[in-house]
Amino acid sequence: MAKRANVPHILIIRLSAMGDVAMTVPVVLALQRNHPEVKVTVLTKPQLLPIFNSVEGVSVFSANVKTEHKGVFGLWKLFRELKKLSVTHVADLHHVLRSSLLRFFFMTIGIPTQKIDKGRSAKKKLTRTKNKIFAPLKSTMERYREVFEKLGFPIGGEEDHCLPKQELSGNAANFYKPQKKKHIGIAPFAAYPSKIYRLDLIEEVIALLQSKIDCSILLFGGGKTEVEQLGMLQEKFDDQVQSVAGKLTFKEELALISHLDVMLAMDSGNGHLAANYGVPVVTVWGVTHPFAGFAPYQQPLENGMVPDRKNYPGIPTSVYGNKYPEHYKDAINSIPPTAVANKLVEVLERVKV
């Protein structure tokens, strides 16, 4: 049996997509508030480390699963590195083969471990075509909380656990226009085409916003194609519309996001990043749906813009947006730009100046 340290030290494993990792932040903050004596280390991908930069008291460990930590032998090496941290508990918030093998290694030395219940059966009932049970499921963050409760560290319910605004410095400060009344972020991209609102519709949303309110609009994205597309979209407007894609580090982007008055995002990671800073988020959904449990933290259901299910009764057709009938691919684009713009204005009217 491993020798226990006097101070509990929880290793949190979450190696997946940006949004899934971002959703751990409010739960970690709640854990710290309820158990200030606990030491926390988060195991995640190197490129996602900045998500935790502003979470005080949390250590972050990089898992290079495509290089030195690849495969069984790589994971054994990773385990041996983590073992040196004197971990006392393991919370697997990912529950895939890779994280399960890591848990197994810790179990062999007597370390208590728990894994997330992903609710696959309930999600299948929500997304199936026949006998669909259309009802809200547990949120992913609630499923995260359950892992800590099973480990013996209950952290309560939906209290406010958000990060403070970050200091704007360097390039990020150049994109913030303090003379403007409102700052709106727009992140129009997602992992699958079924979750992407067409850029010509985004263009209409921007034009409507500019006609309604005094605002600065910041466009977020990543990768060569998105950088090019957002650059072309920016050129269609005045200097109050700026693309930050490819111009900032991830840390600088997060600082800028923390100063927004509202974020417009798809069912994607940017909405979760903004919500972590207490920024109101309006989301646009296609073949996925907030009922699956992936809505951004503390955002009201009405902030989620969804296609009319009278026209698309099969929605949600999948949890991630990768499965759908061909004629559902453009369901997201059936949501009128006027409805999106009006929702953003409505949310902004509730934001304190």
C-alpha cells in the first residue's frame, strides 16, 4: 500500500477537447472553496494549460500523449512521473482507455480512484430516432462533481464559482476599446459542420448589432482556414469589428475574453471559456442540444438558440454533432440572424455597465 500524505492531493485527469477541459474549472474552484486543505493537480494536454493559469493554487501537469506518453509504455512513464507528486486520490473526469489505464496503475499502489459516469444510456435515449426521450440530462459539470463526492470530497451545487477578469497586456490590450459601451465576442466555428452557423449569417448578425448598439465586436477562431475566413469577414466592416484569430497567444485570448460583455458561440469550447469568467454566453445549436448537458456554466436555457423542432423533430441527433441525417446538416442555419442579434441585445441589456 502507498503511504498516505497528511495533505490530500487529488489528481484530476481530463485530456479531451478544449470545452470539456474548460468545464472542469468551476468544479475545481468549488472543490477549493469547500476543501481549502486539498492540493490539486490537473493532468491535461500541453496546449490547454493556460485555461488553469488564473486558477490559484492549482498545479498543471502536461500529458504528451502523441509523443513521450504515447501507448502503454508511454502511459507507464507518465504514471511514474505522476507518482512522484505523492498523489492521494485520482479523479478521472475523462473515462477513456488511456485514463482508465492510468487509474489502474494508481489502484495497484492503493490510491483511491473514481471515474465519471458519462450517462451513455440516457444520452442514447435522448438522441435516438425512435422513442426519443426529450428531457434535460445531468450537466457535465454535475457529473464531474459526482466524481469528487464519491472520492469523499463533496462540493455542493451550482454556487457562483467564476474566475476574475484578467489583466489586459501586450497584444490583447490593443484589441480592447474602452470607449465603446459594449464588447461582444463572436466565435462562429465548431468541430463539426452541423454546429457551424454560416458566415454570411454571422455577417448579418454583426450588421444588425452595429445598427442597434454602440459596440466593439471581436472575432475568435483558430487554424489557418479560420484565420483567413475571419480576416475576410473583418474586411467587410469598419474598425469596430476585429479578428483576433492568429494574432494572440491562448493566454492573451483568455484575458480578452474575460473582459467581454457577452460571447456568441456555437456548441463549442469558446462558450465554456467565456462562462468561466462570468461572461454571459449566447449559444447557437444545430443537431446537438443543451439538454445533453453541455451548456456553458450558469447560462439560462433561453440563451441557447436552437432550430425549431417542429421542422427538425430528430434533434438532438447526436451528442457531439457528428451523426445526423443529411437534410439536418444545415438545421443550424434555419435560426434567423434577427433572432440571434435580438437575443444578444436582450442579454446585453441585463449586463451591468
